[in-house]
Amino acid sequence: MTDDNAQLPPSPLPGSQHLPDSVDVLDLDGRTIYLVGTAHVSARSVEDVREVIESVQPDTVCVELDEARHKALVEGEAWRELDVVQVVRRKQATLLLSHLVLAAFQRRLGEKLGVRPGAEMLQAVQSAEAAGAGLVLADRDIRVTLRRTWSGLTLWDKLRLGGQLMTMLVFSPEFGEEEIEQLKEKDMLSQVMETFATAFPRAKETLISERDLYLAEKVRAAPGDKVVAVVGAGHVPGMLEHLARAGDGPVDLAPLMVVPPPGWVGRVIKWGIPALVLGLIAYGFLAADASVSLEMIKVWVLANGILAALGALLALAHPLTIVVAFIAAPLTSLNPMVAAGWVAGLCEAALRRPRVRDFEALPSDIVSFKGFWRNGITRILLVVALANLGSTVGTFIGLPLMTRLLG
């Protein structure tokens, strides 16, 4: 059965047949919107974008970029301004590391296809300037998207995600000639996002659906009678659905910019584990013997410290950073406001502050497994992530061992 009142995506306008097949043309309250669906690593998409903007001469061009990605794409040296110490202090190291791994995957794919990732967006920016059109950065801040996605994942999801990201980093995808030709006709980044959303259903809303709405509303609100919007092809169906409801009025995007606090389960785990550890030690003193409690403390320190230090070691951290990770982990695991990886990461940054050449080499270093470990910036991020992972695993190993001692 179908809902007779349901609104369908708008049909292409007459007279738009001369435009590339990748373009949907729709009328929106007397304004004409040209929605260009692109593949993020396709030479064909670059040409489509140039052709549409030159042909239409729009008042405004909207692009699937936020301010940070626009700056990185246009200036090419935005990494020089990255303050990795502030990234660690703001607890954003894991998010940045995830972003860099995804960027590395896309860059590898672009190299295989002979196209610079984001070339179609750069073409849109350049063509907009040449046409005298206004430019609208229509995508949500990537940091907000990643933080909303991360906050919606369970602990198990986060561990699985970490494993998959490391797999993407270590094993470079291999494609045959036929597969490469197929990839040229597709929005590969959107495919990666959709695959990720299938593996992690909780992430689909924040990575895809929310951004469809955000992009559509930015396009709807863009000034001018003729607007060209350049977005990944994977966003086009969702955007058309939202634009079909544009007559309902503006959409409040503020809720999509808020990072929700952890759920009650997360809060219980966050505060419950330290309480349980301290309770077990206290119970050992009161109900058993002081030697039992001392043994539990020893187990807790070794389980957390050794695995956190191992994580730092795997990241090729400075020897002193490894020692700091060992000392910090048993203490930070009892304090939900601090993590062993943050302490170890700040120590690594102080001992091996990234040099100019690290920033210059970052775009090329993230493409290889060896480069990730060699670059001073990504090494700090790896120290944070792996030391935190080691401490977390140590916690779940240490608790059962402590409980056994009471028996």
C-alpha cells in the first residue's frame, strides 16, 4: 500500500537533457536547483562539475565540505597549523586518528584511479569563483559528525571499529582493471560510509541520514535563483526526499550539532568500575586479610600497567612514555575523567614534539602503514589510542582476577 499524501522526490525539469546524467534538476519555490551527484575519486565527476557550473552560471554553488576540509583542500598545507597537543587535551585524538585512516584509504584509492581525492569539490570551488557565484560550505563539521557517531557506539562497537580501522591501515585494497573502471562511476566514499553503517547500524543515522538532511537544508537556504549543489552521489536520494518537503518551512539544524552525553549504561560503567575496584580492595581488608587486598592491588596495577605500556610500545613510543603509561594506567582507570592514553600522549608530545617535516610529510605518510608509525604526529595519536586500548583490556582482565582472590 502507498500513502497518497506522501511526497515524492521532484522530477527533472524540462530542458535539462543537455546536462550530464549525474545532475538532478528541480524547481523549488520558483528557484532552480541543480544537484550534481559525484564520485569523490572520479575524473568524470570533475568534468561534470565544471560543465554544469559553466553552463548554468549559477548565483550560488554549494559543496559537500565544511570549513576545515575546505581549508585543507584549497590551501593544501592546513596540517601545518595542527596543534596535536591541543587535540590530545581536548580528547579528540581517537577521532582525528579515525579521520586520518579514512583519508588514507581514500587517498590510496585516488592514487589507483589516477585522481586526487576531492578533485571534484576543488573544481566546484574554482568554477564558482570563475563564474562569480557565491560559495556555501554545506556539510556539517566533520568533528561533530565523528563525535556524534562515536558517542552512539557501544564499547564493543568501538573495539570492533578500532580493529577494522587498523586493518584498513595495514592492508591496502587491491583492485583489478574491471573493478577500477566500475569505481570510476561510483561515489566510493559514500559506499565506504554505507558499508560502515551496515556493520555499525547505530552509525547510519549520524553518518548518512543526518548529513542528508543537513546538506538539503543548506541547499534550500542558499541564496539566488539558480543554485548548483555538488555532493557525493550517495547523498542525492536522501537530499531529494528532504528537498521535496522544503515547502514545510526551514529545518532547525541546531539539534544535529549537539554531541549527546553518554547514556545511562555508559555512565554506570564509567563510574561503576572504579567503585567496584575500590570496593573489592576495601572488602579484602575488612572481610578477608590485608595480604589479600595487597595482592588485589598488585593484580590491578600489573594488569592495567603492563597492557597500557604494551600499547605504547606497539606505537613505538619513547621509553619514558612507556614507563609513564605503566604508572598512569592503574590510577587513571580509577578516575573516569582521565585516561592513560591522554597522559601517555601528552608525554610523547613533550618528549618528541612534531617537527616541520612531520607536518609536511603527513599527507603522504598516512598512506602507508610504515608512515603512520614514522610520522611524529600520527605516532602521538597511536600512543593515545593503543595505550587507552591496553588499559581498557587490562581493566577487564584485572577485575575477574581480583574477584578470584577473595575466593
